Amino acid sequence: MRNLDFTPLYRSAIGFDRLFNQMEKNVSNTNAGYPPYNIEQQDENHYRITMAVAGFAEEQLDITQQQNKLIVRGTREATQDERQYLYQGIAERDFERKFQLADYVKVIGAGMENGLLHIDLEREIPEEQKPRKIAINGSRLLENEEQ
């Protein structure tokens, strides 16, 4: 795996150090690739994470959002019967996958279909953070402040 150097970005982007630190952390922690997943952007403010969780029932999965972190866990109960596999290509292990979410991104729903877990996310920007037009005429601003 190659190392990424974010030094040029540190020189020209102010206040993004938390983002760069998170990117460096994510590059070094690949989560071993299990279970496989897709992240799709459906439009400007809607996303969907799809995870292949074959063999897990809904009650064995746990989805938690803590601030800007989404944690998906799969826990299987220990089985008593000892199977003797000639080949075992289907993973039967617990997992925990973490996703770092941007500010104002929240989980709006989740569902399972054909062994795939779909987690829908939405970016909901507060009104005070949305762009607004500013009048160039300063007298209009003064009139509004007096009211």
C-alpha cells in the first residue's frame, strides 16, 4: 500500500486538519475488507451504503450513529455443532465496520433485501449554514437592523 502525503494540502487549506488526519487514518486502516460494501451518491445530499451481510439476520445486526461516526456490527451466536468443511469460502465471523460521516450527515433509514443491508443517509444543512444573498446597498441593511 502506498502512503499518501497531505503536506501540500496543509499549506493551502486552513482548518481542514481534522479532515486530513481522518483521511490518513482511513488509508492506514482498511478494516480487512469484510464485509464488502458499496457507497453510492444518489444526489447532492443523499447517499446509500450497501453491505453484503449474507448469513446474518436483521436481529444480528446493529447500526449506531455517534456524532460523525456510523458503526455497523454483525454478531453471530456461537453454534454448538462442529462442522467439518472441505472448503469454507463463506465467512461466518462477527464484524464491525466504521464509517466517518461529514458534518450534518445523518442516517435516515436502513433495510435488508436479498442478503444486502442498505443504509440511507442524508446531508441536512441547517438554514444558518446555507448560502444567502447579501444586498450591496448598505442602507437596506441598516433599515432591517432598526426593525
